[in-house]
Amino acid sequence: MAESSVVVCKSCKKPYPITAAIFSFGEDKDTKTWDSYWKRVPIYDEILDFLRKMMNLQLKRYLKKYVHPSEKTLEPGGGSAYVSAMLQEEGQEAFALDYAALPLKIARDTLKSKATLVQGDMFNMPFVNNSFDLTFNNSTLEHFSNPGDALKEMVRVTKPGKFVFVGVPFTYGPLAMYKLKKSSFKGAWDGKTYDRTGLKKLFKDAGLEIVGSRTFFFRCFVGVVGKKTEERQE
Ligand SMILES: C[S@@+](CC[C@H](N)C(=O)[O-])C[C@H]1O[C@@H](n2cnc3c(N)ncnc32)[C@H](O)[C@@H]1O
């Protein structure tokens, strides 16, 4: 692919750049906060990377139950998207979307991710309805004041009969201690957590049928898997 190229929207003809293999649907929104979240702090980030890799390995093993080889996956708000990189290596067609450019560059340059990397807004994704077999993220929805809208957008792009997974910090696990702090180390998380009931309610409100739930990574996170009902078309 060319170093700097464009894709053009078929209906509105608006051009979007592709720079060094990252498709950019960033519009003009300000992503500075999230870019600064991804700026690396020595030692702290090395430790965080190690923990992230361990956690994402666990998550990938769990998610593989819900996706077959060569099926399409999407990780919106995936940051550097470790899970997508692993899924792509293992035969899925993986897409990862994030608002901030920096984590996508980390994915491309440091992780050598072969997933399709897209810069865009997960509340308004540049994908047509019913595109993916598994749409998932972890550690993302707790940052939003309107997580239900993000989840509904995830449902929109998922195929009927296929799966959506969301993981968030667990109320009865170690991350709940963050609530005692005023803001997170990097200032991007106010410590919002979920219990199973709360997360399941979000799924039901988005019209998903619950098919599984679990805590993972030493009970730091709770995740729910939902199925988009067969008859549901957007
Ligand atoms: C806490 S990070 C989690 C990243 C990844 N899931 C992980 O566990 O490493 C949250 C991510 O959501 C992204 N994000 C925030 N708002 C977004 C939006 N509207 N659209 C897409 N990504 C967004 C941020 O850029 C950030 O990379």
C-alpha cells in the first residue's frame, strides 16, 4: 500500500487519508487527551505492557470460542490492539479502530501488527451494518458517559447471529481501589467499575442476548458476551 494515499466515500465523495497503512476516519475531533494517555512513561509503561500482554493473551483464548478461522473481528477503542494482532496471526481477518493515532502507530511499528488499523470514532464507525463476526473491546466503555451508545454502535456493525464482547473493570476486584483516587495515574479514568448485573443490563438495553460472562485477569475485569439476534437487521 502507498505511504500516503486516500480512500473516497462512495456516497459523499469525501476523501480520507491512509498514512503508512493506517486508514484515517478521524474527522476533525480532538484526540489530544487520548494521545497523551498513550505517551510512554519509562518503566511504568514497560510494566503496563507486560501486564497488558498477559491479560490480552487470556482474553484472546476466551474470545476464540466465539469466532472461527477466517471470520472478521473488530476491536473498537482497542488502543494498540494486542488481541487483534494475535487474532490476525491466527487466521482471523482482524480490524482495530481507535480515535488516537499514537496507539495505532505503536501497533504498526512496535507490535508489527498485521491487523487492519483504522483511526476513527467508535460512536460513528466507518463500517457498514452487519459486517463483523465478533466485535469486542476491553477497558474502553468505562471511560464514556454514554457507554450504551458505544455498545449500540458495536451491535450495528456486528452480523446477526454473531457476537459482541465487552470487558470493563470489575466492582469486586482490585481495580475498584482506583475509586479511592481522584483520577488515574494518566488522568484518563475516574474509576468507574461494573458488576455483572450492571454490565448485563447494558447488553440487554442494546438488544443483545447474553450468552456468557466471566471475570478475568485476577478479577480486575468482568466481561460479558452477547449475541445479536438472528432476526435483527439494522
Ligand atoms: C483505556 S484505553 C484501552 C485500550 C485497549 N482496549 C487496551 O486494553 O489496551 C481506551 C482507548 O479508547 C480509545 N477511545 C476513546 N474514545 C474513543 C472513541 N470515541 N473512538 C475510538 N476510540 C476511542 C482511546 O484512544 C484509548 O486508546
